[in-house]
Amino acid sequence: MRVLGLDPGLRRTGWGVIDAEGSRLTHVANGVITSDSKTELADRLVQLMRGVEGVLGSFQPDEAAVEVTLANKNPDSTLKLGMARGIALLTPALQGLPVGEYLPMIVKKSVVGTGHAKKEQVMMMVERLLPGCDIASEDAADALALAICHAHNRATGRKWARGVEDPLAAALAASGARGGRRRR
């Protein structure tokens, strides 16, 4: 499975592409899509969309992962970041790709082992998980971390889907107990 990670930002949207085969991860490419801050907002969003379309066309991912952005102190910045995130979600979805969304804390925990890791720690772990990878920037490292997080989460989900859909129901069935609430 080929995964595209997108770390949305109006000025800089990081992207990273990995191949995931079981637990084996391979770096494909990474970079940053920028928009011209001297142009109108609508034009900047088009620049981001075209950049994401270019990455999709060049690397043909099977799925995408986008970071969930949290509110900032500045409402204007939050709104603009939300628009960039909308482009990051919409562009792969329009091409029929499943798009996963992950909170920064979940991405950090998946890659580093702690949800409060610093950017430097994330970059170091991405370099370790994807040996030989030349990371373009912190934004690209975050995007690669998103792709890694998605690959791990999708692999776990597939294992559950192949095995037992509801582990609690299976445990109850195996023990001969009935599900539901007990009446007293």
C-alpha cells in the first residue's frame, strides 16, 4: 500500500509518500508545497490544490492521511489553516482515495512513543524508520510521520477485520457467557 501524508498549512503544506508492506516501510518521496503569500487567498488555495494534485499524479498513492489541526489563539490563522486542511482532505478524496485523519498527539505517539514529542524527536524517528531518507523540512517530516501513523493504524485495522470483528463478543462466545447487561 502506498500512503500519502499531508501536513496542511497555508504557507507550507508538507507531504510525504511511503510504501507499506506489512510492517516494512519504505520512503518514496517527500517535500513541501508552498503558496505565494502576495496573492489572494483563493489563488493560494488553488496553488495548494494543484500542488497536491501534482504529488497525487506523480506518486499514485492508494490512501492519504491528513493531520487534524487544533485551534490557535488567533481565529484568523485558525480559519486559514482550516481552509488549507480542507484542500488537503478534498483533493485526494476527489480522486477516490480513502483519507484518514489523525490528531498530532496520535501521530507523535505512533512514531515516537509519546504524544508530547518535540519536532526534533519526530524527525529523528522518521529518519530511523525510513533509513536513507533525505527529509526536505520539518513539514515534510511531519507528513512522513502521518503516513507512517496511517500505515500502522491501517495494518492493525486489517488484522482485526480478518480475525474477529468484535473481540469482546468473541471472548463472551468462547466462555459461553451472554452479552448485554445483567439484571439484578
